[in-house]
Amino acid sequence: MQWIEVNVSVTHEAVEAVADMLTSIGSKGVAIEDPQLINDLRNSGTWELCDIPEQENTEVVTVSAYYADDEKLEKRLAEIDEQLALIEERIGKYRFGNTRFRKVSEQDWANEWKQYFHVTHVGKSLVIKPSWEEYAPKEGEHVIEIDPGMAFGTGTHHTTNMMMERLEKVITPDSTVFDVGTGSGILAIAAAMLGAKSVKAVDIDGVAVRVAKENVADNGLSEQIEVREGDLLHGTEGKADVIIANIIADIVIMLLQDIPQKLNDNGVLLASGIIEERMPDVEAAAQAQGLYVDAVDHRGGWVVMQMKKKK
């Protein structure tokens, strides 16, 4: 399948607005190339990933998103132009040059991931390993082998990292889990490896469902994890002890109306993909549905919100 990569070069203050807009129009995720972040990492004393030189032009941040080259593409590209103009009306001039486009094949996408995705340790026991790299696990480690392909989710983003760390704290051997917007299936796999009894993983995107099923099978978890296509919780039956939603704030808010009926009384909702500025909106929507925020983790401008039912 052919895909269209949309690149928008913006100022720092416009990054979140443009990223949220591109996601809302149908991209499963965005790539943000921030030269200032690279310099911050280089100067932090922990830089050991690769030999990337000091970045000179730190004012320009590139936000990229991907859309299938199908019958919906023309409408989506027109909507992007309209929304970019509206953002400019709100915050003033923020773009550097015109929006750029290029065609990307599924094979190209898979190969590009390999430049940036390496073995990553998360929390106390989880290890994320690309399918093309070797790793000898230490005692007590759970190694998740992932090939993201065209699906969103390598585990390297702050939101996914924090969600996995939270899963280490809430998963028990009796846990039943719903993973909403599973992407590559990485969080569903983490939940199962941490001991969850059963996991139902749902995504609205057929490509993500295919990739997640492949990753689940490659990790030997097809009996514990069921992956299916569905819109939010509409692809699940019954109730869960833990519901995972690593999406975006607006979709989390939509999801909240169904949580009281789908979450067991002592269950936990873990919601992420939420920028810090949107946390009050999500909390207000949760309270309106009889939920309260039990814990919040912050990292890199993002949050994970742990919620429970009010008693």
C-alpha cells in the first residue's frame, strides 16, 4: 500500500496544536523532529544512542503524519489545509515554508523505523526488542518483541513508557484487560507478560489489527490476547479490571462515557496520549461520569492518568 507523508515545519509553540490536528484527521500518530530536544539530550550527560551532531537551527520543528493513499486522502488533505489556516488565525504566523508531501510505501516505512528503534528497557522488568535485533534476557525480564510495521507503537514514546510502568503496578494474575486503540499491540503484550489472565485489544484501523495480531503471535500470546477491529470499547464484551487507552485527550473524553459500564467496581482506567494542558479537561469529563483520578505520572509534557470509580 502507498502512503502519503505530510510534513509541516512549525515554531515550538505550534507543535502540539498541529500534532493534535493531524492525529484528529486520521493519522495513527505523528513524528516530531525537534532539534532543540536533540541538543538537550546531548547536553544531559546521558546521550549514548548514536553519533548525531549538535543541531544548529533549533527554531524549526518538523511534524510529520501519514495517511493511506485511498479514496479518503483528497478530503483529508483539504481538511489539513483548512485546519492549518485556522491555527494560524489563533496563534499568528507559525509555519516555515509550505506543507510538504511525499509518497511512502509500506516497505519504506518499515525500513525507516529500523534507524531509530533499538532495544529499550522500561520500568523494572520490561524490555522492548525490535524483531531485527538480538538480546539475551536477564533473569526476571519480560522481553517484548515488536515489529511496528505500519502501526503506531514502539514503546519509546513517553506515553507508552509511562503506561507500561503503570501496568507493572496494577496487573495481577486475575486481571482481565481491555486495550483500546492497541496500535502495534505493545501494551496488550506487556499486560499479558506481566501476568494478566486475558486481554482484549481493539483498534479501528485494520492495518493496526493485522500488525498487532502478528506481534501477539510472535510473542507466543495468541491464547491470552484477542485482537479485533472495533471503535473504542464497541469491540469488547463484558467488563475489565484494567482498561488501557493510549490515544489523545479528545478521544479519551469520548471513551469516558462508556467506562462505568465496562470497568469492574474495583477496576482501573489508565489513560494517556494526553498533553499536560489537557489534563483538567479529561479530569472534568471523568468526574462527570462518576470517576476520580487516583494517580498521575508526568514526563516530557505528557501525562498518564489512573482513574477509578467513585464508591
